[in-house]
Amino acid sequence: MAKFSLWATFGLCLLKLCLTETEFNVSCRYGGVFHVEKNGRYSLTRSEAVELCRALNSTLATLEQLRTAHELGFETCRYGFVVGYVVIPRINPYHLCAANKTGIYRLPANTTDRYDAYCYNATETQEKTCEPVERIDTSLLSNLDETVIDNADGSRYNADGTRHSDKGSKIIYSMVVSVLVPKLRKMIGLCSP
């Protein structure tokens, strides 16, 4: 039974390693400003936020750029880095966001924790666009396996601009299962050798 547990643990760890992907969620853009997160909420340091914006052909937004976006209707309920601050842009009061305040709510301190990022793309010409981001320059990022961009419109793209599908993950899963299950069955005596 100890051998079974060891192989099962090894197999699950191998499966987890094989299925690792890095996801970036990107909001609609208002005046070139957009919200982005990596692998879920609040996972970026300030330097990682700067790096991620660069990889998205953007810069970390300034407070003034965020104000312009806010005037165009941009709001979130997420703390994110801009140059010099951690902020939440709010139009409508909500008790779970920015202490129920509106405007650009600045976090008074603690800018060394992990947050999301507000990026600015200077080439954006529309006041508001939800066109998908299709490419990311992974050479500017570190520690990435498979990169997936999740857009506000629901589309998913790989770093190279191709549409993302989960087929690759399913194939790897099938390969790991087809190799491990027979070995595990043999070890615990469920199948004849």
C-alpha cells in the first residue's frame, strides 16, 4: 500500500506539473487603460506589474491616465498598481469596494503587497474597446509555461496569437493516466502482471 501511495502521489504531482498554465485576465480598455491580473486576483508585485504591462505592449498607467479612463466610464472593484499608487477606480458606490467610496480610491499605504495592474496602451485610439488582446511578448516575462490570455469578451488566446483550446491539457492528462493507471493497478494487484 505504501508503494501505491508513493506512485499515486508522484502521478498527481506529475499531472499538476504537466497542466500548469499561466492565465492573464484582461478587461475592456477605456482611453487605453485596462485592468489585468495574472492567475487570479492580487498575484503581482509592483515590478511584475510593470513587466506584465510591457509584455502587453503597454506601460503601467499613471494616475492621470486612470482619471481619464474613469471619466470615460472605467470602474472595477480590484486594487491595482498605477505609477506611485495602489488604486480602485469606482463610479458607483458599493460597500465591498473601496470602502463604499467613488472616484479614484487610493490605498493609503502598503504598496509592497501583491495586487493587480492597471496598464496603459498609448496606441489605443478608441474611448472604449473590448477587442481581444491576442498576443503577449513572453520574452519580457519570467517563469511561464503555457500562457493564456483571457479577454473580457470571453475569447482565449495563446501567447503567439493563436486561439487557445484545452485540447493540449486533455491530451497530456490522457497520456499521464494511460501510463500511470496500469502501473498502479499492477502494484496493488488489480490486474494480472
